[in-house]
Amino acid sequence: MASAAQRVQVLAESGVSHVPPSYVQPPEHRPLAGCRPTFSGVPLVDLRCSGDDVRWAIGEACRNWGVFQVIGHGVPSELLVSMRQVGAAFFSLPTEERNKFACDPKVPASEGYGSRMLASENDGVLDWRDYFDHHTLPESRRKPDRWPTYPPNYRKVVVEYSDQMKLLAQRLLHLMSESLGLPSSYIEDAVGEAYQNITISYYPPCPQPDLVLGLQAHSDMGAVTLLIQDDVGGLEALKGEEWINVQPTSDAIVVILGDQTEVMTNGVYKSAVHRAIVNSRQARLSVATFYDPSKQKRISAAPMLVSESSPIRYRDVLYGDYVSAWYGKGPDGKRNIDALRINQ
Ligand code: OGA
Ligand code: NI
């Protein structure tokens, strides 16, 4: 029988003073490689501002960063707190309890408790992270009876959170479409019936944080990701050559554009390359909600954004094929979307 999957949390709690070689990043991928002090953060957009101001700010953020934070989003602060609390409670359960929810390591993206994203054993350097992935939308995929029952409000909170994140994702996609002069529902319609997954990531403290990554550099594959984090910090976004810290901000939700939004906007809006670093003092928790097209949806550039002066940049792609290609090779620190680039 295959040995049980190695949980990073179990490794961290065993008190190792050195990380095993399988987690050690090559020097050029380590957190401090090429590090320069920086004081700027990613853009912060208050959704309570006037419509024109919000559309302008979102347009600038999507064009120049592909990642920004929103406040004034209307999602109750108590729900954000509860979502982080139920996540933290799961990771505080004894290992045997957590393992009852282990995902199927042979099936890519299967629901449940896991550590490595790819099915293959040879997927390169391991991330210093465990996670719990929930399939939440369409509702036919939502099976709360497979989710933890501790704390008692776990399932109720995840369902409520899923519904709120759907509404916020739709609102943001409307604003993004409008900010490009497209009909309000353009991107939402192009996504079709959205697939939503909610992933709680748990990054244990690490004895040698400078040698590892919590989550290696990648861009998210779908349309848009909404992320909340605790106050520990560790999410970084690549801007030019520099890794910029995404500052934990009370009640803020981080918005990360995915590759399909870049394809649809013909590269006017960028998907953001991002990663998570870890530290030796404190565990960190984040909750990422992915809002993605269905696998059968073909994604292509909006005709309005293609012209003689802005020729088409990416081949159109069946979203399911895009995802399978990724699970075949992994993030590899590169942008997946480069595989679709049309040479000009
Ligand atoms: C992700 C991700 C970052 C974080 O799950 O895709 O980028 O801070 N997470 O956990
Ligand atoms: Ni991501």
C-alpha cells in the first residue's frame, strides 16, 4: 500500500530543524533572490466610491497589475472572520481527524484535504502548504456532506461565503467589462455557468523559510480569484521584476485576474503572477475563491478589443483543455498563457 501523503503541517510540527531536500527551491526561486526593499503595495479600490471613479481605478489596476484589493465591497466583515475561523479550526484538529477528509491524490483537483496540487509524484519542488479544497458551484457540484462538521457552523459558513463570493465576482466582472467599454455582462457571459472552488490554504511555520515557497509562482487559470488572508502576510505579486507584498488589510478582499480574463481582453488586462512565502514564527491561513469558466466553454478575445493596431494575441481555447495542459506540467514558475501566444 502506498504510504500516506506527507502533510507539511505534520512535518513542521515534528520539530525538524532542516527542510527535506524535496522542498528546497533552486537559488533563483528562493524568496530573497534579487530582493530589494519596497514600500509600495498593490492598488486598493474602495467600491463605495462613485461608479466612474471605481471603473477608472479598476481599469488602471487591471491594466498595470492584474491584482488589487477591494474594500467597501459589502461582504459582511463577520462572514470574513467566520470563514477564517472555521478554516483555522479545521487545521487545529488532530491529524487523524483531518486525514478523514483526504482528497484523492490520483485525481487532479479532487475535493478535500491535500498537500500537492499535481497528481504526479515528479512534480518538482514541493510547496510548504496544505489545503482544503471545496467544490462549491454550480450548486450540483456542492456536496456539503463531504465537508468537515467541526466547528458546527463549518458547512453553513462555507455555503454563505460561496454565495457572497459569487455575487462579488459577478459585480467585479461587470465593472471590468464596463471599464473596457464592453457591455456590462460581457465577461460574465463569456465565462458562462461559473465553476467556483474555495481553497483554504494553511502554511505552517518553516524552520528555513528562505529556502522554500509556500506556493510557487503561478498565475491562476480561470477568470478571477478572490482571496482573503489573515494578518500574517506572505502573498506576493510580481510587478516587472519585483515581488510586491500584498499587505494584509483589515476586511479587504484581494482580486487576482486569471488567464482567461487576459485572453478575453486580448491582453489589455493582465493575469497576475503571484506566490506565497512563509516564515519561521507563525502559521498563515488564506482562503482563495476561484471563479472559472466551465470546462466546455471556449474562451476567445472580445472582437471589440481586436483591431489592426491591437492584433489578436492568444489562440482561443477550450477551457477544459487549458486546465488539462496545466495539470500535465504544473506551474513551472512561468505563465501558462504563454502556450496560447500567437507570434506577431
Ligand atoms: C492560490 C494562491 C495564495 C495565498 O491558491 O492560487 O495563489 O496567499 N494562494 O494563499
Ligand atoms: Ni493563485
